[in-house]
Amino acid sequence: MAFFRLLWTFTWKQALCCIFPGIIFISLALTKLLDIPFIARYDLLLLICIIAQLLLIKFGLETWDELKVILIFHVIGLVLEIYKVHMGSWSYPEPGFAKIFGVPLYSGFMYSSVASYICQAWKRFDLQMTNWPNMWLITALCVAIYGNFFTHHYIMDFRWILIILVLVLFRKTYVHFKVSSTQLKMPLSLSFLCIAFFIYLAENIASFYGAWSYPDQLIAWRPVHVSKITSWYLLVIISIIIVAQLKFIKQNLALNESNRIETDKSEAPLK
């Protein structure tokens, strides 16, 4: 019985972490099934995403600092989308006013929703990392992963080499998380894979509802090729590393400020 209570709490918290991604998927489904007059579907989705973010801030489900992180991922994702659409990897065939080089602006929110999930999970599960690798090594890894999404169109695709590097670099790294009062842990590399798998399932749902279309889905929808899991695996790594590094920087700044205040108090002259 205790196991099922733990599983229920874990599932419920995961659902709360997915509020923003859930809003996006519900909006994709409704705007696909319903004919909304006076506004293009892509533009309506952009408006929904912006309103959703503002409401999450208003009701305290996200902070302004978290919004900054989310916007970083919006830019990262939008740049990647523009490039991939230009290269013909996928397309956004529907009309829309808020488009840049054929890419609707709402598409960046699909990437930032991953960052939103990570930020929410960090708070709700009280995430802690142990044996975190050297900052410069993982920064170089992030750059290499992101660059490979661009360069593999011209040179060799290094994704499997990068995945091996990830496994080596994070071989001792664990993520600790709390469910109710129970402290659990798992290898961070395994958590990358779990998140990537569920994003792959979400990608199938999103493409089914016309969020975007791969070349083999233009005539009739078909499941996204399973190899896309490796792409999401690498993108998830970028997301978690950036969020983690920003969290660590913020924690260090807070610690340094606390130490400074304590030092000032200890050095203050007695009256």
C-alpha cells in the first residue's frame, strides 16, 4: 500500500510539473479539432502560450527567474527550428502572421515547455545532484551537442559519440529527489533517457495534431521514427545542464552573500 501511495504522489507531482506542456498539448488538440475564425491557428497558439506564461507567473506557479530560463530555451529552440525548417527536416505548412522564415513563434514555446518542466520538477521534488562534472567540460559538451544538430547536415553525425561522452562524463552523477518524505535517487543519465522517451511520445501527439509535420507526414500522419529519442536525449541534456548550472550559480551567489553578511557582523565593533 505504501508503494502505491508513493507512486500516486509521484504521478501527481509529475502532472503538476507538466502544467505548461499540458496547456500546449490541449491547445494543439482543440485548435486542430475546432475551426477558430478571424485568427490563424499558429497565431492563436502563440497567444495562448503567452497568456499561459503570464498566468503561471501571476498565480505563483513560476517565478520571474524561471521565466528568464524558459525564454532562453525559447530562443535556443526557435533558432534550431528556423535552421531545421530551412534544411527541410520538417515544416509548418499552415498559414500564420507571426512567422519568422517559415517558423511560427509559438514553436519556441514547445522547447521552453521542457525547461518549464525541469524548473517545476526542481522545486516540487527538491532535486539535488551529486558528483556533478566539471563546469567547463559540460559546457563544452553542451556546445558540441547543440552544434551537432546544425553540422550533421554537412558532415558526420556525431550523436552516438556524444552520447558515449555523456555516459562517461555523468557516470558517477546521481539525481536525488523527494517524494513525500521519501528520499530517492537514480543515475542522472537514466533520467535523461526517461524524460527523452516521454518527450518522444509527446512529439507523436504534437505532430498528430499538426504542431509541425515531418516530410513523411505531409500526406498522412505516421508515428515519428524511434531514432528521434536520441535527438531528444541530447536536447534534454542541454536543458538540464543549463538549468542546473543556473541553479548552482544562484545558490553560490546566495551563499557568498550570506557569508559576507556573517563576516560583516563578526567584524562590526561592539557597542
